[in-house]
Amino acid sequence: MLQHEMISLIRQKSAVIGVIGLGYVGLPLSVEIANSGYRVIGIDVQKQKVDHINSGHNYISDVSDKELEKVVSDGYMTASNDFAEVAKCDCICICVPTPLDAHQQPDISFVVQSTENISTFLKRNTLVILESTIYPGTTEELIKPILEKSGLICGEDFYLAFSPERVDPGNPIYSTKNTPKVVGGCTPQATEVAAIFYEMVLDAPIYRVSSCSVAEMEKILENTCRNINIGLINEMTILCNRMSINIWEVIEAAKTKPYGFQAFYPGPGL
């Protein structure tokens, strides 16, 4: 019964959406959700970002200044640095950074702290979606137990899913709105509820997978392939320069192969 209630809230656009972290992932997502007709509460610990948004001032290149100003002035989006606002939300998207530390290990302290703050105000029949890039197993092994400190049980009282962000800052073709989304939940019901939410917001296919771990590993595969190929083309560029061969011409020639090759271009690296 709870699932039907949640899906109804989402389809009727009466669900209030919380977005934790208003950086290059969270702010574009917030604007797209607000543009879709939902009320959005953005939460960020940086007061400067909160003040900028509430005054309609944009600080992310992938966000339209006019779109942000409009959703704020129309009352579809507000920002706060008070996690008590979570109590008003029916769906919560966690979009906080996960940088590497000095030892090249993932720093998930922002994810942990945000989740702990959410658990304090989590209410029954809420959908929580983690979008931050993390290692496989994080959602079920780390996020789920923290949220259950609220006294609510995952799969019975709230839904939990992982859907990796796919933001490519500065990409003129693919944005948050039209990039396909992968969704994996702790339960089939969580997967379905999260997928329906994204279907209501995005103009892109939503691909459902069998678990959070599959979605988490899919993101690792995406990033690994990208990083290897960026490193490869830069190494090839060094080689071609030493041999007085035009790397750009080499790439254009390689692109004529209709399978087994994807073009990457020389640049500053990762």
C-alpha cells in the first residue's frame, strides 16, 4: 500500500523533493526537478550557496540563469542549510562530493555526515536516492544502517536506491535532462519508485538494474573506461609528437571504423 501512495505522490507531483548538496550535480538536478513541477528544497552546508540560490543567482555553468531565477521566483525551489527541512521531503537525493584523500582513497565523510543528518529527520514512506560516486556496497552496507537509526526499516518504512550521477560539465549535447539514468534499489519496490520519479523529471530512458551494487559497479566501470582512454590518448599523443605524426588525423582515420572504437582526444588529463 505504501508503494502505491508514494507512486501516486510522485505522479501527481505533490511530492516534495529534497536535494542534499548544491554543487555541479545537485543544482542542475534541482532545477530540472523544479522545472518539472515539483517543489524542491535544496540543502547545502555552505551558506553562500544557499544565499545565492534564494536570491536567484546562479553559480554553475550548466544551469541557465533564467531557469534558476524563474523556479526560485515562482516558489518551486528554495535552499537552506538546515537539515530539519528533510522532515518536509517525500524524496531525498544525496548529491554530495566524494573526493579522493591524500592516499587516493575515497573520502565518503560528506556522504556519511549527510546521511546521519537525514536519519534524524527521516519520516515514514520516504524515498532516499544516493547519486554520489561511491564504492560498490556503500548503499546497503553503510547508508542503509545509518538511515535505520531513525527507527524505520528499509523496505518496510522507506525506500532506498542508488542512481549514479552522469554529469559532464560543459557538455553542449548531454545534460542532466537528456542523459539516460541507471537505477538500482535495495528492493524491487525501491527500484520502481525511484525509476518512476526520474521518468517524471527527465527526458531520457531510465534503465532499471537488479540491485544497488550493480548500479554502483556500473558507475565504476563507466569512470574506469573513461580514465583509461583519456590516459591512452594522451600517451598516444606523446608518441605521435615524437614521431612527427598528426594525432588528430590519426583519430579521424580511426573514427571511420564503425565498431570497436570510440574517439577520445588529447587534453590536460583527468
